[in-house]
Amino acid sequence: MTARDLDDRAASRSVRKPTMADVAKYAGVSLKTVSRVVNQEPHVRAPLQERVQAAISALGYRRNEAAARLARGAAMLTLGLVMENISNEFYSRLAAAVESAAAGHEALVVFGSYEESADKERMLIESMYARGVDSLIVVPSAADHAWLAEHASLTAVFVDRVPPGLDSADVVLLDDVWGGRAATEHLLAHGHRRIALISDDGAVSSVRDRAAGYRAALRAAGVAADEAMVVRGVFDPWRVAYEVGRLLDLPDPPTAFFATNNRAAIGILQALRERPERPAYVGFDDFALADVFSPGVTVVRYDVTRLARGAVDLLLNPAPGPRRVRVPVELIARGSGELPPR
């Protein structure tokens, strides 16, 4: 097969999704054989299975989960998405990305926000489960999730955080340690030695890992972490603004800040609006208008679509044993993280 043939085949695949008929033609087998392999039916000879699987890989074929369920007499595939707070830009982008990824499987998505309440999170999950939603994507709270083991038929994939109490869970995570370290190293590289950390609930794995990256960068640079400049448990921008002002009023204030989420970065912006100081700062999570401010906000950024697709893929392709998918992050320099100490 020539390079031109490969290009033509790739172009053809971009126009429409490959079907089982395409797989059958490519493998040189019957459509029934492909169906039996895709649906994991018994008594298909190993050589035929290998030919069909090779064709599936070559064509990028993916089973229509909704159609498969309907063929078995099951209901339309519905996924549940349980998040902390959909009013937060991260969660609204995640919801849109999950909905888009699920649409590729002709599945519906229902949403729910637990608004930082572990009790409401459990209520949402159990309510969805009681109504027949047995496939869930959850951004878990910091509470123990061992109770989920009571629902044996519930399939759940967790996003952004490892659920406490569930060692066997499938989880799609960001590379939080690397992101925290990269943000701090960036500030160190621009001359800062007094770098404050602004974070929320340390019991959440993503927050804990970003803080671990921060500490690792300081340690590698030979800079002692000053606990007086570490703020934990702040969730709202107005509270962050207060804490930033308090730190800047210290006799030996920080010259830079690392914010572990978008709300904290916005709180820093609010605080500096009324202050004469111009400390450097880096946020974790991009947000709307971050590049409009002067200077623009330097952030650790990632592709939320990869988070969503990773979660949907794990959910619709169950496997024995826990799986961890880690999505890379990158540092985007826009000006705020490059300000020198004053």
C-alpha cells in the first residue's frame, strides 16, 4: 500500500465513521463474525478473532454502545456526571466536553452539582442510580467513598481526583505534581525566593499533589518552605483576596504566589486591584480573559477534552483492575509569572 493510499484512506475515515461492514470487508470475514467478536461472543476461532481485531485497530472502528444496548433490549445509554459546582468554569467546560464525548456514542448525559457537600454528592449518585443511571463520571469530594462498593452494578470513573476509600477505582488525572513543580520553578527562575501557596482542601488529591510539586521545586532549589506563606482551605475568590492582602502586609511579604486553581488566581487579581504591590503569580487552570489582563495571567494549562474523553473511554470499556490515565499539563507564560521581585 502506497503513502497516497494511506492518505486517501485517512481522508475517507475523516468523512464518516467506520462500520462493522467496513471491518468485515477489511478482514475478509463475514459481518456476523465481526459482530460476534465485537460483542465478545464465544466459539470464534482465534485466527479469525486476530484478523478482526487487527482490522478494528487499522480502521479505528468503535462500537456504537447505544445501539448495542438497544439490540440487547436495554434502555438508551445514559451517563451521569457528578461535579462539585457547575458554576465554576472548570466544571462547565468539563460538562460540555463530557457531553461531546458521550455524543460520539449516541449517549445522553445528566448532570448534578453537589456544591462542596459530601452528603449531597452521595444523594446525587444514589438518586441517579435509583433512576437507572448505572454509568457515572464523578469529580469526587474529599469524603470517604467506600460506600460505593454497596452498589455492585454501578460503574464509575473518577476525574481530576482520586476518591478516598476506593483503591480499585478507575481515575483520569492531571499531572498535578509536575504542574505544581513547573509553576514554582518558573517563579524561582525569575528570581523569587518567597513564594506563597494559595490552595483549597488539602484532603483532595489534586490539591495535595500540586502542593507537593510546589514543595519539591523549593527543595530542589535549596529554598526552605515558609509555612507562614502557605494558605489552605480557601474556596472563594473573596476569601483568597483577603488572605493575599494579609500576606502582603507581613513584615517580610511574599514576592510571588502560586494558586492551585482558577478561583484562587481570580482572588489574587481581586486583591491586587486595590494594592500598590505587583507580585508575580502563576495559576493552575486556565480561565476566560486570563490573557486580557495586563499583564496576562501565567497559568498551568491542560486540555479538558482529553480529561472528558479519557473518562468516557474508561467508562464504556470496562476492564479488570484499577486504571489510571494521566493527562499532561503545560505552563503558559503570559506576563504575571515573569514579573521580577521588588
